[in-house]
Amino acid sequence: MEVAPDLLGCLLTTVAPDGAVTLRLTETEAYCGMDDPASHAYRGPSPRNQVMFGPAGHLYVYFTYGMHYCANAVCGPDGEAGGVLLRAAEVVDNEELARARRPKIRRASGLARGPACLTMTAGIGRDDLGADLCAPESHIRLRPRQHDVTIAAGPRVGVSRAADVPWRFWVDGNPTVSAYKRSPRADLEVERGHI
DNA sequence: GTTGCGATTGGCT
DNA sequence: GCCAATCGCAACC
């Protein structure tokens, strides 16, 4: 959890056959392993989530809604399943390639606005599951931020459980941060809780 | 073996 | 603002 705000402003460079794109992270969301009902790791290790239980600094990629990929930076000690969902970013290098990958997006701020948009623009897919984010020779690298950022925090997006914990972090005022939409299921959970 | 639904997006009303 | 698209996981029967 503590890592999620620290990732804001960090640079994510992905190298693919068609070129390299560098993103600056503007929105992240923490998922805290087996204590977190909203985490994929909540019910223990499985073939799908095993990367989350491995050492920190690797990439956990999952496929959702039959069409989208989302990416997490694994954090926390080996054996504990901590992850930070990369929700949004701004393109800082090779906007031309980023636009080529997302031809229907007009505004630069929309290229990596949302977790699945981010993976599309970065060229991240299933093959990148488990990639080492820290190794210098890795095709996906995460580098520390070079400038301070103003951080805001709030409830997580799109999760049906534990949506009330303020584990979503973003760069305050940044246009690439998606507008907050509360999960309809989260509302159901809240209503249930009050009845 | 079957079923329900998801850490979503983009297009249409 | 609402809804379809589309498939893998995991909870059930």
C-alpha cells in the first residue's frame, strides 16, 4: 500500500518490436494481498495470480472483461501478495507511436487514461506477465521520479468490495487522471451494510 | 461440467 | 448516461 503513492511520477518505459514508449504514472491503486477483499490474491495463490506472491518489482498482468489487459507492479515481500494497479499515465516520449497504437484517441491526455488504456498505449499484454521492472536489460523498466508531485488520495474505482478505503492515488490536477466513477456494486455493498 | 461476473472501454442515445 | 462486447477465472452443481 505504501508503495502506491510513491509510484506517481515514476517513468515506465516499454520496449516493443514497433518501438519504445515512455509514460509518467499519474494514477495508481493499491491492492493489499490476502487481507484485501478486492484483491485478486484475496483467496490465496492460484495460477492466475501467482506472480503477485513472488518478489517485488515484477509485472502482474491480467485479462478482464474478455478484451482488456491491466498491469500491476508487484510490491511487498516475497510470499505476500501486494500489487499496485497502474491506472493512468501521461506520454513523455514517443507520442507518435502511442497515437499509432490508439488511433481513435484525439487528446494526448486520453492516450493512457484508465488501466486498460495504459496497457494499450504501453504495448503491454499477456506476454509481459512476470516481467522484471527493475532489471536494466528488461524490455519494461520502471524508474524513480525526478520531480516532486502533488498527491491526492481517494476511494478505489470499479471494485465491488472494500471500495471505501482511500487506496487510489493520483497526481493532483493532472488531466490524464480519469474522473472518479464509483462502482455500482460498491453502492450495493454500502446499502447492504446500512440495512 | 456449468454459470456468473469482473481492478473496463468506447460508442450510441 | 446507458449498454454491449467478450473470455477467463473461480465458485458452484
